[in-house]
Amino acid sequence: IVDRGYKGVAVEGVKIYHPGLRRGITRGLRAMIRRRSAIEPAIGHMKADGKLDRNWLKGALGDAMHAVLCGAGHNLRMILRKLRLFYALVLIALLNRSTATVVAT
């Protein structure tokens, strides 16, 4: 399964599936293509912002570890962003509550 950039590529002995194909695509392949399309933006962000562009680890195991660690860092950044938003909402709620009690007294 590849993206649309491989549309004109033909590899001997390999069947290439891309999103533009209509015939020969089973339900499972269609689901895999959709999943790949959903993951592509996350990989692009990790390459641009998450240090996935340069690998400092050696060998195939280093490549795999680097990709997993970049994914973990991306997930941690998303969790921290949501925690900051939650903290801001709690802080705003507490400030509104304290100003309401001061005005009431």
C-alpha cells in the first residue's frame, strides 16, 4: 500500500495498491489505505517538529527505536497540551467562582 506518489511505478512481482484504484481493492485493503491516510499527517508533523528527520542511532534496531521514541514524544506533547488546556479551564473556573463570592458579600 503506497500513497498517490507511486501511481506510475511498476515493480516486478509486487502489486501496488494506492488510493486511486477502483478494481481489486478489498474491504480490508481499503481500510488499510484509509488508516495510512490518517497517519500520514502525524508522520509529517513528527518529521518537521519531532526530530524524526535525523536519526542518531546505529543500525536497524536504532532506526526502529528512534521511530518509536519520536512517536512517544509526539504523544507526550499532545498529552501535555491537553493538560495545559484543562489547567487553564480549572483556573478560569476558580477565578470566576472567587470573584462571584466577593461580589455577593
